[in-house]
Amino acid sequence: MKRIISPLLLILFSTSAFAQELFQAFEVDKAAAPRGGQAILDLFLQTNLRFPLRAEADHVSGRVFVQAIVETDGRLSNVSVLRSLRPDCDQEALRLIKSFNAWQPAENNGKPVRQQIAVPVLFKSDIPVYIGTGERIDFYASDGSSVQEDATRAIIKRIALVDSTGFPTGDITFMEKAGKRWKKVLTSRYRQTEHENGPATPYDTIHGFRQIDFINDRKSIEGNSYGFYKTGELAFMKPYVRNDISGSLYFFHPNGVVAERSVYTPTEIEQTFWYPNGQIRAVETIQRMANKSGRLYTAGLVSQWDSNGRKLVTDGKGTAVYHSWQYNPARKRYTVFTETGKVDDSRRQGIWKGTSLDGSYTYQETYQFGEMIDGWAVTTGEDTVRYTQLEVDPVFGKGQKDLGDFLIKNVRYPVSPGRAGTINVVSKAMVSFLVNTDGRVSDIEVIGPAAAGLEQEMRRLAKQTGKKWTPGYRRGKPVNMKYTLPFTFNFRGIVDDTPLAKLPFSQDSEW
């Protein structure tokens, strides 16, 4: 019996075999490459590398070469170590390369083909790291500068309890050199908090996370604060200096890839964003102009790419697509918005249109040199709202003067039995709270150190301001909005539980 093979079947078989054939870089017309170029991959590797703690302590320097196949859709397969450095570095190199799936596939005759690649991952330990059994030790000079390279010059020693990956497991102790001995001077207390409902980051689709931070003797958050998704993956890392973020802040996608890196300077924040596949998304700057609600304002979009690596904005000019997140404190959820419009000189220009992910909320705004001129927004089933300001802060009474007068009139300095008499108190701290749409306040939190008893007083005062607020507005509608109130207690006099405004003392308080 004769077997008849269809010509069409032969063509399909030939095409399939060609697509599955594996090529080397010198065998293709156009070699596989990272979308956006080698510099984009280098930035990804530098940002996402987690140097193994033991390797860092051993001053390891060298490269792991990882081989893989770039498939015709730009994803990687068959990822393995081609040249080893040491096991812990090998594993980290594999994790890194597997995380980056933003490749432009190789081409032959104008068609994508599979290609073998090799990528070096650099490990270089410039500053010595000292580790003991379950602890990491860092050395500093009297001015706070690091002297890891010459610990004999150290005046301050920082001892942190950590696990094998370098994440904290307990308190941080600071010691000061006194002659030939070290004396304990300060302890930052390890604090772990479980958040059952709220999202860890705007990228969290699971909700609920674990947070680790450190509280120093003055009740300020100090050092790195870590968040972990329910899966155990790192969600964020925020560096604090006396409750203020300082340095580089990171948010992570649930798959472990860095989603945002924000580098804080005194005047601005430089931000870089990535898609979950490692493709760079945007580079922008934010001026550090905080209002009473503690928000920051975007200064300019420098560059932007779509998820396929196509550049949308170059040198501050192009048609941008923003994916933004607005947190709803009442629902403990983020609402995702997509908006698009022209960018010129890194600033919004002309008409911008936006919509929520579910399509229930749309808006349109007109911008001139980055400033919003007017806009309208509509929620499904409701009337259109027009506005000329994107956000309006909550207002107490008729304004700041009313708020100051209210606080001076009602503040009390709590005195324990036997302590009544002449006092001299100087203390600074902040209290933040949510001003709800009905004018009430909730979610009161004291930020920063406060003298004994003043934290409770700040909470009492914040709560007492309730019902006297006009709520904040966003896009023409009242919303629950966070408000931050700075306190400077600076007074002296004879005190008991009588309102301070009625006591014979000189006071210089600021709010």
C-alpha cells in the first residue's frame, strides 16, 4: 500500500522544523538582544542583583556565565550555568536571568528563530562585610561615615541580627568605643506587623502582607523597613532616617522583579519603573514639594516604553501612557487607572484622557506646560463633575488660623501625680490621620518621637478636631484623604490638666 504525503503537510513540517532549529549568534542575520539594548539589561541586572551575604563577606569578585535559549516570542528557556563562580552566586545568577524575559528574538530571512545566548552576571564586593553567627556587623567613624575598609578606625559598631540571606531577624544594637572596650549606647527594636487586608504595593493582587521595621529609642522608624507578600516574596524595602525616607526605595512585583526604584535626594526623586517581565517601563523625576497631605508632584517624564519595548517618550517628548494607582483607605484597595496624552519638555501638554480598569470611571483634562487648566470626570450612573484643581486639601474650619487657634486653646500637657509645677518642654513630632468625606477623622497615627505623655495628647487633639473638617477633593469629588499635622511643643510654665491657653506661661507652639 502506497503512502501519500500531502504537499501542504510537507510545507508545515518544514516550517516547524525550521522554527525549532537552534542557531548561534554568528549563524543568524540579526542576533537576539535585550529590548532597548545592552544598557537596559545591565540596568536590570544591577538593580535586581541580591548579593549573597556569605559571598559578600568573603569578598567574592567574579562572573557567572549563564546560557539560555531566546525563543521566537522573546522568552527564555533552558537556562543553566555555563561557567560557575560558587554555588550561592550561581543560584542568584540563574534567578536573575530567568527573571528577564524581554528579549528581541534573532532573525533569519526576516523571520524569528531560536538562538543560544550566554550572559555574564558580575559579582563584585567593594566594601568588606563582617558577619558572625546570625549577625552582620558594620563599622562607622564618629561622623557616621562607613569605615568598613578599615574597622580599626571605627568609633561606632552596628550589630544586626540577620538570617542567611541578610534579612533581619531581631534587634539592631549600636555600640560606641570607649578606650579598648565597646559600650552599648542604643538599640533599635525589631518590630513585625501582620497586615491581613491591605495591599503591600500597588502591584499586589493577593492582599495581606508582613512588615518588618525598627523603632529606635526615640520611637522613630530607623533603617530599612521590609514588606513581604503572603507568598514570602519581598514586596518593598524602604530606607528611613528618623521617620523620613532617605536613599533608595524599592517596590517589587510578586514574581520578585523590581517594579520601582526611587532614589531620594533633598530636592527630587528619580524614579525608574519595570514591567513584570523585566522590560523597562519609564524613567521620571518628581519634585519634593509636599503639601499638608504629604503628597508629591510629578515634575517630568523623561522616557517611557510599552510592554513590547517600543519607546513612547524620548528625551521628554512623545505620547505617553500612564498606569496609575489610587489607594482607597476605606476599602483598603488600589484602583487602577490608565491615562494617555502628549508630553513635551517632560511635561503634560494638551488633552489627557483616563479611565479606571473596570471602565466605570472616566475623565479628561487639559494641560498647559504641565499645569492642569480644567477637567471633567464621570462615574457610571452619575452626573459629570467639572473641576479646575486635581486635588484640594482638607480644611479645618475656615483655614489654618482656625486650626492653630483650636489647638492652642485645647492642648493639655499631661502631668503624672507629683509632677505638677514648673516645667520646660521641647518636643517635635507629627500626627497623621484620615479626613473622611463626612468631616470625621480616623486612622490616627503619631509619627516620630514625642516626649513622655505627648503621644497620647496628640492623638486626643487629632480626634477632637473631628466633624470640623471640610473634606479633601479629588477630581471634583469629596474623598477620604490623609492629612499630616506637625507639632512643635515648646513651652514652660506651671501645669496640671488645665488647658494651656489658660495658664500663666510663655509658649511658642507651631502647627
